[in-house]
Amino acid sequence: MIRNVKHRGLKKLFEQDDCSKIRPDLVDKTKRVLARLNASVTPQDMNVPGFGLHAMTGNRKGFWSVVISRNWRIISASKGVMPGMWILSIITKGVCHAHEKPAASRPARPA
């Protein structure tokens, strides 16, 4: 069961079936992933061909990633919530949207 969706585009797609904030070529697979996540209780429930499920490392340890396209991932975690409850976000090209990175890992802004 999906508990919370941090990314606005995913939230609109999941709650209202509004795909206006998701790239058109990614909508079908994104809908399949969201449906499967909503029915999943454990991360291994997402381990199906084509999803590329993998555990994340580093400052995202405890999160799981599913591949949508080459540079687009949906990350989820059941960390700190009841088992089977998912919190979702998106990673594109290594940038995590809707989750703040720790201050030490943020690139310095030019002065």
C-alpha cells in the first residue's frame, strides 16, 4: 500500500490518474510500477522482470529503486513506517526530487 507520494507528478498520476506532469513515454510503465507498489508488502514483491529492483546504498540506504527508463527511477522506502506502507519519490539523472539531501552531500553554490 502506498502511504505517501512526495513527487507532485507521481501524486497526481496515482491519486487522480492525471499524467500531465509525467513524460508521455513513461506513463504506462509508471502506472504499472505504482499499481504493483500499491499491492506490495515487501520490497521483494517488486522483483519482477523489467523493473530492475535494487537496494540503494550510501545516504539512501534503506530505500529501494525501480527503473522506469535509463535515467528515471522511482524510489520507495518502508523505513520508519508500518511494513507494507510505501513512501515514493523520483530520481532523474542522479538527482532525487522531493527528498532533501544531507547538507554535506549538496554541491557548493558559486559565490
